[in-house]
Amino acid sequence: MKFSKLNKTNQLINTLKSMNIDEKDFLDSGCTATVFLKNNQAVKVCRKTIRYFSNYNGNAIAFKNHINTMGDIFLPVKDILYEDSQFFIYTQDICKPLNKKDIDKKITIEFLHLFKAMIKKNCIVSGLSPGNLCHYQGKLLIYDYHGLHILKNWKSSRIPRNLVKYMTLVFCPQKYHDHKVIMANFDKKAIKQLTHLPETFIALLNAMLDDKKSPDYIIAYIDQCIQQVDH
């Protein structure tokens, strides 16, 4: 969502101007949000079309309260500055996103614990690439959670692909590109080609192919993977 498109809503623009935010403060933009840096915080202008609002009822305040009940998973929402029927503006503390070069055994274990925590809360964020996570006050957290949704199945999500990214970077980084291509489709054929990854992780992927498996069943496999990475 480019800065120029925000001009369609006068009140929203006036809110940004009241904070002395203009294009010089622009940091980044994606499909659903535009991000500015101001007064040592991130200011996010977000569309109401994010996946979150198609899964959970409520307004921006409800979004903040929900996210902030899961402080062990998500970087907190600080303040809601504006809301209308199409947009809302909120702030976060500044954090440094992970780079795939940062991924090691310690971070992968932290990531698997985050994954477990979300399953226990019956929610998931599909976009879990390293660039959507950060270290904040000594904890690995997800700072981009606009895609948060109720956990319904694995096969149609990007979760298996992202899990493979972390495990590949730890166990066989030279296969990163190959595995990325293989995981374009998540099925038994793809899993069989991941021959350089530990058997415990392959077992987790096979379990995730079956949407009838209980959360506890999946968590048991995640625990085995944590032990394998920590070995």
C-alpha cells in the first residue's frame, strides 16, 4: 500500500500530519500496510482487509487487546491512533527483523516454541519467514501478524514451507534453494525429496499432511524436532 494511496482518506492523512509524519518518514510498504518511523517507534497504517478481521470480530482496539494477550508470541501493539471503516493506524516499538543469515540452532528452537504456542492458542500466522520475526527484549517474537487467523488446516497454508526453511538453514543450508522449489507444493512427493533433513522433521511434515491429526499430536512431533535441533 503506497503512501500516495493514503491520500484518498482526508482524516487519515490529517492524523498523520498531526504527528508530523510525511514521506520522509516512510520506511516500507506491503499489500496491506504502510510503515513509517517516527519518534523511535513504528507507525503502521493498515487496511481493514487484513486476514485478521475475516477471522475475528471487533475493531482496532479489539485487535490490540487480542494481540497483547499473547505477548509471548507477538510484538505488542502500543497505541491505536486512528480507525475508520477502511483503515487503522497503530504503533509498535522498533525492532530489527531477522535475516535468513541469522538462523541458527538457537533461533530455530525458539521458532519451534513459537509455533507450538500458536497451536495451543488455536491460531496461526502463515507468513513466518525470518523477515517477519524479530528479537525483542531477549525474546523471539512475530512483529507482522496481520495474517493471524484461526488454525483450521495445514495443507493449504504456507506453514510447512516456512518450517522447511528454518530446518534447511540449520541442517543443510546448501539445499535452501532446492528445498524452496520442492516445497512449492506441499504433498508426499515433496516430502520424499527432502532427504537431507532429520527423520523427526520428516515425520512432522507427514503428520501435517493429515488435517485430522489433533494439535497435541502435532505438538508431540514438534517437541521431537526441538530435541533433534538441540542435540
